[in-house]
Amino acid sequence: MGGRRVDVTTETPLARVRRARRIHRALAQRYPDAHCELNFENPFQLLVATVLSAQTTDVRVNQVTPGLFARYPDAAALAAADRAELEEILRPTGFFRAKADALLRLAARLVEDFDGQVPDRLEDLVTLPGVGRKTANVVLGNAFGVPGITVDTHVGRLARRLGWTTSTDPVVVEADLAALFERRDWTMLSHRLIAHGRRTCHARRPACGACPVAADCPSYGIGETDPDAARRLVRPGPTPAAETPATEAPAAEAPAAAPRVVGR
């Protein structure tokens, strides 16, 4: 597996598209179970869960949200929540004071500007407090079936390792990936990249020797290349509770500028 290094400096745009789509097909075979790992039943629940997922794991969020949504089932109820009670519910997610503030402001805006409903357009979603393009694309792709590329830390890291972008700006990364893939594939591409980043292409020690896209990866060799040792580094899915969080910012995501996963 692996062995040759892809030279992205001499790669033509067409060759890059073909390589990118070949990688996506391989990831689809490797992670047939890739999906949004936040539990939700409607767009409101997914929006709230995504905001809570900052600086914690999806597993931890899924432990908190059943009680949260039983107490506050919609935007109106959440907007009227007692702050101290809300903070106590959110305490296990970390940064619970900031997250309580973010949710109260978010719910109030939904009630005031959108009749308590989560909008289904990116340009409306990014006007909500604490909602940037990443969160908006999660909600659009998974709750509304609108294709979107979610650039979290896993997607950004893998996009650079795979030679699809050189940028660290999530908006630029999103645009670079959008140019390589069919729009219909954007949501599942995000899920598969996140799965690969969590399970195989780790931030500190990627399992290069057990990677299904090693032959097409210009970064092959930065991690463990011995097949047996690499296989021991691969994590099973779904994500274990001790998984490194996929998000970086605390409760609020930077509002997005200009333009530019369905519930279970």
C-alpha cells in the first residue's frame, strides 16, 4: 500500500479532479456507515446540537441533548429558559456558560426573525448568533437535504494533506473542494472525510500503512507506514467518547461572509 508520492506541483486541474474523485470513491467503500453522528429529530435539534458540539465530542452532546430537548422542545421554550437551569443541563459539554448564552441568543433570534423555525437557506442561517458556514452546512445537508461541505478541523486537515487545497481559511477550503466534486456529493464527502480523519488520518500520527487512499495521497509517509503497526492505530466507528473534538471554537462560530449532513 502506498509507496509512491503524488506530486501535486505538476498535477493538472483535470488530474486533480480525477484523483480527488477516486479518493472519494475509496472512502465511500471504507466508510459505508459515515453519517452525521449528532442525534436529532428535526432542524432545531440539529442546529442546537451542532452549536453544543464545539470543544466537545458528539458522544457527549448526544448524552446531554435528550434531557435538553425534553425540557426545551422548541425555540420559544429555549428562548424563555432560566439561564441557571440551562447552564446546569449544559455543564457536561464544557464552556457551559458561553454555550448557554449562545443558545439563548440563537433561540431568541429564531423566535423574533423566523417565527421559531430554522431557516433552510444558508444566507439566513449565517445571520443567526454563533452560526457560521460550517454549522449552516451541517444543518442544510443533514436536516434539509441541501448539499453542503462542512469544513471542520478534520476536513480542513485532510483537504490539505490530500493536496486539494493549501489554505487554512475554511471558506477557501470549502470553495476549493466544491470545485473538485459534484454538488450532489458534498454532504457525504464531508461525512467520509470526517470519518477518515477520526479513524485513520489522525492529526498527530496518521495510519498511512492502513490507509485506503495511500496511493493517491501526496502526504503518504508522514505517519506510520508499517501495515501491522498502522492497523493498530485505526479506530473503530462510531467515534469513541474520548475522540478528539472535531471543532475548535468554543460556543460561537465566526459568522460567515459571502457564499458558500438527512436525520436518522
